[in-house]
Amino acid sequence: MPEDEPDPDDPFDAGEPIDVEVVDADDDLASEFEDLDFEIPESVDRAAVERMRTVARAFDDLFEIPGTNVSVGLDPALGVIPVVGDVVSAGASLYIVLESARLGVGFPTLLKMLANVTVDVVGGSVPYVGWLFDSVWKANQWNLELALEELAELGDGGSTGGSEPVTIEVTGPDE
């Protein structure tokens, strides 16, 4: 069979060429945050930021509601599953907080992020209306922005709110 004819046995082959746009993750990440007042420093782990952005988008802004400029993610959908949905959503939200801590976000910002997650979990677990709360409370997006703002500030030579790193010395029982 010639290459330009559709394959009748392949349901995905319509015989039309498919335009594929290859998007560079760094370009996508840059365009995602063009409206913010900061740049992500080169020293920040781009793969970690991309993972955080993916989780935030999936749970807060995955689907746009047609005819509106409102988008929702998996968080409200999972919220209709009692307990399990809230636990899964909380785990995804906590991933962003943990990754932020690994990247060097300061303790005060991490506390704000944990407060956002707590409000999200408590509000989203209210029976019958929790899914609506999850639709409008975008804790993951806000936490991503908090983390990136602080990382940009650190990249510009700023500080993490005046807090010094905590060092804990661990000694064995023989010492």
C-alpha cells in the first residue's frame, strides 16, 4: 500500500499528515510565568520546577470550562471520593511543599505553603460543597508562585526572610 493512502485497518490513520509542535520545557516554563515580576535563576533545578508546575497545573488548572475563563483541575474531581480523594490531593500538594524545601525555600514561606494546603484539605473535605471549594481554592498554583518568587529572590542575592539555616548535629550512642 502506498504511504500516502490511509490504512483501513488503522483507526488512527486518517491519511492526513499530523502537525506536531515540539515544545521545549524551558520555553514552556518561561512562558508560563512571563506575567510574574521575576526570573527563575539558572542555579534552580529546572526539572524540579517543571515537576512542581505539572502537579500544580494538573490539580488546579487542567480543564478549562467552555465559555468561561475558569479552569479546574483534578482536585475537585478527586474530592468527590470520600477520604481517598482528599488524601491523594493532599499528597500532591505536599509534594510541591517538599520539593520547594529541597530547592532551598525558607521556613516562613514553607509555613505559608503548608497553611494553603491545610485550608485546601479542610475546605475540600466538607461534604457536598468541598468540590466547589476545591474548584476555586488554587493552593498548588499559589504555592508554586510563592516558591518561585522566593527562589528568584535568592538568585538575586536576597535572603529567605532573615532565617538562618538550622544545623542539627547527630551523634551515635558511643559518643
